Amino acid sequence: MFNYLEYVREENFPHIWCSGCGDGIVLKALIRAMEATGMSRDEAVMVSGIGCSSRTPGYVDINTLHTTHGRAIPFATGVKHANPGLKVIVVTGDGDATAIGGNHFIHAARRNIDLTVLLYNNYIYGMTGGQCSPTTPIGYKASTAQFGNIEPTFNISGLAIAAGASFVARADVYNAKQCEKMIGLALEKKGFSLVEILTPCPTAFGRRNKMASPVKLMEWLRDHVVSGAKWEKLSEEDREGKIRSGILIDVDKPEYTEEYKKLTEKLRAV
């Protein structure tokens, strides 16, 4: 059994996440995936924007870059271009990545840049005031929707697939081992890889929606998230209100930085 402390910056603990937040579960799943894949910490960079999820790099003992709101992916793109040999991991949230950072998210997937994006989806802006995010479910309350949200929500994984990502998976913190597995597969995949991770926010989301207890939120995940194998056996009627987890797409296609290198070498030869 490896030692988690080998992968963290102990001086930055205790962490700032609220009691019952699932982000710590994701952190441990990420560390286990890094260990299982044999990823070199010296040749890895973790980039984040702003939000609860974006505190993760502060706790992981690898090269890290904490950037501005919604801009984690363009910063990560710059890192990857400067040194294509690096393993670049982006940690972001549903608001950070798909609201202010939405265009960056779409175009990085379209270009198929070799980034591993871990997107913590807690259905709300957890750190900055509990506002609606692009994934807040219809009817659920937020500080900017005190009578219930009326806006249709993004299907984040579906958006990444439609934009052209090589690998897309969905996981949740109730099934921590599956979360670890999906992160590991994403780390090993060449191209734009997304793992959408459903994680509870008892403080900003739960309290407003009669689920302040972390146990209730975890039970909600248990009852609503269905693995791919079980999903295929469900009828359309039984799928109503459920969320599919597991690998959603896994394809091989040209990777942007490699194609860019080919182009520059071709131009130098002219």
C-alpha cells in the first residue's frame, strides 16, 4: 500500500473544503490513479482556474498552476505547446469550465489537444455565492434562483463528445473506485480526455434544496447514477431521471500538438 502523503503538500493542510464535500474523495482517487499509471510527477503539470475544485492543485505535490476564472484550459494549452512531453491535467468545475470557460472547453475538445480534464460537477457555484451554474437542474434552488431554476442544463459529457473529444467518461464520488478507474484511463489516453465527476455540495447546493446532510447527497448519487453495463439493460422508461456513468466515448484521432509539430517541420523544410 503506497503512502498518500508522498503525493501531497502537507504544509497546505488542513484543506479548506466544507464537511461532506466530495472533492477530497476525488483528490484521493486522483492520487491512486497517478500511482497506478506510474505517472512521473516531475513530468506532470496540474492547472486549475477558480472554484472549490480548483483548490486541488494546492494539495498535490507536482508542478501546479493556479490561474484565473474560466481560463484553466487556455493556460494548460500554452503549457502543452511549450513542452508537448508533459502530462497536463486540468482541474475545473461546472461553472468554471462551461460558463465563463465554455468556449475554451469546446475548442480544446474540437482541436483534440492532449489534456486530461477532470471536471467536478456539483450543480452550483459552490465557492462564490451559490449561484446557478450551467448544470443546476431545473426546479432546484440557488442564490440566483430562489424560486427554482428554469434554465435547461448542459449535458457536459455530451457537449465534449459533440465537440470532438477523444475520451469522455462520467463518474461519481459515491463509486470512488470507478472514479479512480476513469481518471486512470483518461491519464493514459492521448488527446482531449474528460472525466465529468459528480460530487456533492452540501453547503451551497444541499442546504438550499433540503439535502444539507452529506449522507442524503451521497444517497442521491447512489440512487440516480447507473453504470454503463446496468444502463444498457434498462428500458427507456426506467432510464428517466437516471444518469449514466462509465466510458461514454473512447476513440483515436489526430492530436493537435503532434499535428502542429508536423506542420512546423514541413514548413522548415520548404
